[in-house]
Amino acid sequence: MSKKTSFQSLLYILVFIVGLILPDFGFAKSAKEIDAGVDDSLEKFYQKIGEAEDLGKKAEGILVFPSVIKAGFGIGGEYGEGALRIKGKTVEYYSTAAASFGFQLGVQSKTLILMFMSKKALKNFRDSEGWEVGVDASVALIAVGAGGSLDTTSLKKPILGFVVDQKGLMYNLTLEGSKMTILKR
């Protein structure tokens, strides 16, 4: 490996680490901070998309990550902390993380909401020790149409995913490879 290639690799890693840390000033949020973020995220989500609140009432469980920070410069990664709610009450806290390679540049903060629409899907999620989208289960990423209405073609799937409040520029948007792990508190 040449000095130039080593320097570029080190620079990429440094930019990635700084991009992840600066927007959020670290991770390890308290349960109270996570719950406040979940409350705020769900309120905004339901205000923006009227049908979402009815859908949330039908869900067996809702996993909300209020702020997932994604940074990339050739290689990328993302991290966020959130809570699983069943019948409106927090039952567990989770982290989500993913790594990616390919054309990507920038830093982005997004809110990730997963609705488990069947008891079986929720049970499979809760019984896993590290649940990965695309490996352990498929998530139907729901698009929002004109006027804030939901794309109804995928609403019958067992797990629905919503990505909202995107800030910044990021070329690649997907949930594939995102791994959710329970946080020990």
C-alpha cells in the first residue's frame, strides 16, 4: 500500500468518525432522553401523516429511533438509539447500526420508525439477539405520496418502515443491513 493510499484511507476514517460524533456529541443517551425523543418523533410523524396514527394503533409494537446519524465518505456508517413501545409504553431500548460501502458523501440525520403489524413479527424481533433488516426479516419501506398520504400497496406487510425528517444530503437511502440490538440499562 502506498503512502498516498494509506493517507487517503486514514483521512476517510477520520472524516467518518468526526461526522458521526459531532452532530450528536456522543451516543449513550439516558432512558429519559430516548423516551422524550420518541414522544416528539411520533407526535411529528402523526401530525405530518394523518393515516399513520390509525396504523400505529393497529400495530402490535412500534420501534422508534428519533435520531439515526449517517455519515459517509466512500465508506459510511450509521448509529442511533431508540425505544420499543407496546400499547404506548416503552418496554425495551435498542440501538441500530449499519455500515456501507460505495458512492456516498455527507452527513444525515433521520428518524426511523418500524411498526410490527403482527404478533409473530414482534415476537421474532424480541426473541432475536441482534436483528438485521434483510436477514432476519424484510421491512416494507413505506413511501409518502402527495398531500402526506401513505402508499397503501405495502401496508399489509408484517413490518412497516418509515424514514422521516431527513436533514442534509446523502446519496444512498436503505434499511438493508441495519442491525438492531437491545441496550442493557
